Amino acid sequence: MGKESSCVARIESPKEWTEADGRRARYWENVRAALLPSLPSRLRASKLSNTSTFWVWEPGQGWTWWFTIYAKRKGCVGWVFCAKEDVLDAFAALESRKDDLQAACGCALDLSEPLKIDARLKADCEDESDWPRQVEWFRTTFPLFAAKVVQILEQGSLIPEAPPAA
């Protein structure tokens, strides 16, 4: 079974897949493979699909804060930290450390929307020849940002420190 077939075979879908569905699934498989090994161990990622996003969150936090990794067709790819209003203290702690977060991930952060911290790369996720650049951007920015978010929240006692690895 070729790479394309094995990717599609692992992803269940209730409908017949189009060529575009398969391409999106391959795109996300590449992004996830680059990101997951470098994420803080306390974070988990949603299952792979052929959509334009997937999520990373901390189990047990009740979806009070999470990260969305996304691709907008022919425009940009990126990731965003989102928080609900019931964790304003956590968001305020991150907002006050914007410079530290930017230094950690090495890219500009947009905090113009309430309860969101966004980073984007101008890119066309449908251009397979550009996938290596996009995947590398995700790999070199997002895990470092996520790790810094977790560190800031732990330091501020806004989430419990992760238990030591067994």
C-alpha cells in the first residue's frame, strides 16, 4: 500500500473521499508528524481528519484553553491559542508575557482578538510543492510556543505542574 493509500485507509470517513479530501488528509498527516514528537507531554492532539484544522489541548482542563492548528485555502496557515472567559487570569498571564512567547516561537504574534493569540504564515496549503516550508514553519514555531504557554501557566500556578515522567 502506497503512502497516499495508507494515509487515507487510517482515516475513517462517512462519505466517499474526493481527491481534495485525500490531499488535505496528507497535508495534516505531514504537519502532525512534525509537531507531535515535540509537544509538551501533557498536551494531546485531536484525531487526524481531512478538515482544515486540528486541536491540541490539555486533558482534564475541560476545554478552557486549547490550540487550533489551521490552514486557510490560498491565504495562510497558522496556529492560535484560545481561552474561554472563565480563565481570564491565565490569558492575562500569557498576554503580559507576549515578548517571551514571541521569543520562544520566533514569530510575530497577533493578540488583536479577545482571548486569542494567533500566528500565521502566508502560504497556500493546496500547493504541495510548498508543504515542506509550511511543515517546517509549524515544526519550528508551534511546539516552542506551546511549551512556553505551559511553562508560564505552571509558573503562575494557573495549571498544576505536570507530574514527573515515570
